[in-house]
Amino acid sequence: MTGKAQPSRARPVWVAGALAVLALTMVAGLLGGAADISPWQVVLQVADWLPFVSADSGLAPVEQGLLYELRLPRVLVAAVVGGLLAMAGAGYQGVFRNPLADPYLLGAASGAGLATTLAIVLLPGSSASIPVAAFAGAVGGVFLAYTLGNAAGRSGGGSGGGTGGGTGGGTATLVLAGVAVTSFLTAIQTFVQQLKVEELERIYSWILGDVGGGWDQLLLVLPYAAVSSVLLLLHGRMLDVLSVGDEEAGSLGVRAGRVRLTVLVAASLATASAVAVSGLIGFVGVVVPHVVRRLAGGSYRIVLPLSLIGGAAFLVAADLIARTVIAPAELPIGVVTMFVGAPFFVGVLRMTRRVAT
């Protein structure tokens, strides 16, 4: 249970520091690759792309094209997807008051994955249908997990430590419900894949995570990213109020049900749009918000924007590792985040169980 929000510590300092880290990781992301380009040339070339700025990087046209057509959109897509997943995780945690709530543990990503797989199979020529399908699947996955968790909590007498607005059975019940829903939806997705073997390569590439789709991929996700980000950031104060309890929030004029529904829809939209363009990239929504809370405090007015920035930096760094650790070959970016996230999640789970007892 996340409990009452703690005041954020030196908010402007943390935001400035997070932006500096993001800038450094994005420059590193532009540098990573087989072609050897000096950092100074990359900085000059990026400056030359800015409005009203003229700088001579000394790069050949081929090298400029490499940066602009391949590396730059890849870094930007990774930043947008990472920011969305981390902020969605923070939003889910605020709604359910549960530090383990995550787009992947709550069934949102698996629901979006199944719906996207169906869209790829049934409408192979329509890329515009993928975000819509992913959004519907994400909302459906979260609804199933939440409903199952509530039912299991009531049948078990609500034991295990309540989450105060989460499920009746506490953290463990919510996690188990999410795992069950994820397994079920993944099984259906696998069945659909076997029925359409000619699409297997495309589907598996999507499942393992990929942020190298170029400018088209970035333009596809940006409208959904903008709407979901604005909604979540505007509800930071409301989530802080909800953390003290629904009755207290109601006495302050906050409609808890409406706030939860809005944040849930916005977080699902963020998850769906990220999954639609990048595939399944796990653990970002657990790792980043937890680190933010440990460093800057528990107020969602700082957790949400820092999760957005930190998630962007985290996934850009993960993509850089994926591109360089076995160069010239590449690891799927989802493999990198799982290597980092799985042991981190176990640590968070252990700490949560100690707090609950």
C-alpha cells in the first residue's frame, strides 16, 4: 500500500536533474551504433536542426541521413514510450493505492497485446486500427483484473491487508488477479498467432519490443501520448487527496469515483498507445515510479512528471544497451527491461510484504 502521499522534496531541482539525465541519455542514444560519429558532431548536427540555428557539423550527407532517419526517431520513440509506460504505472498505483500496480501486472498490456494481434491478423493493411484496438484491449484487461481481484478478495473475507481503494484482498490478490488475466489473454493471443502463421514474424517482432519504426511510428503515438499525459499530469493533486481516503477526499469536494475513472482511462490510453507502436516492454511502470518515490517523495504532483521524464530516460538507455551489447546484432528491448525489472520487482514485492506485516 502506498499510503498517504509524502511531500515532494525540492521539486524544481528534481525536475531539472531528471531533464538533464534525459538529455544526456538521448545524446548517448544518438551516438550508439555501428557508425563512429563524434559526440561534438552529433551535438552540432542536432543544433543545426533547431529553428533559427545554423551549425556546421562536418558530417557527410550519408551520416546526416543516418542520424535523422534512423537514430533520431528511434531515440524519440523510446523516450515517448518509456515516459508513457512509467507515467501509466504511477497512475495505476495512485488509483489502486498499490505500489505493485503496473500496466503489465494489471492485464492492460496483455489486453492491448491481444487486441493488437487481432488487428494485425484481421486488418493487416490498416495501421490506424491498431491504437484503437490496443486501447480497447487495455481497458478490458484492467477491468478483468480488477473485477477478479475484487471477487477473490470478497470470497476470501478481505484478508491480506486492504489497499484502501484497491482490491479487497490486498496487494497479493491484485497481483495474482493480474497474473491470471495476463496468462489467459496471452494464451488466446498465442492461439490466434498459430491460426495465422504468415503473420508470425511481424507479431513476434512486436511482442519482443521494438522502437525502430521511424517517424511514422512517432507520429502515430504522439496524439494519444499528448492527451493521456495531460490528463494524468492534471490529476496529480487529486491522487494526493485520494491517498488520505475516500471519505476525507469527499469532504474536500473531490469525487473519488470520477477521479479514479479518469486516471484509469488516461493510464490505459497511455499504455495502449505505447504498446501499439513498440510492442510489449515490461517493468518500466514498476521500476521508474518506485525509484522516483524513493528519491523525491510520494506526492503525485512530482511522481507523475518525474515518472514521465525518468521513464523516457530509462527506455532510451535500455534501447542503447539493446543496440550495443551484442553489436552488430541487436537484443529485443523488452529483454533488457526484463533483465533489469524482474529482480527489481522481487525487491519491491519483498519490501511491500514487510510493510504489510
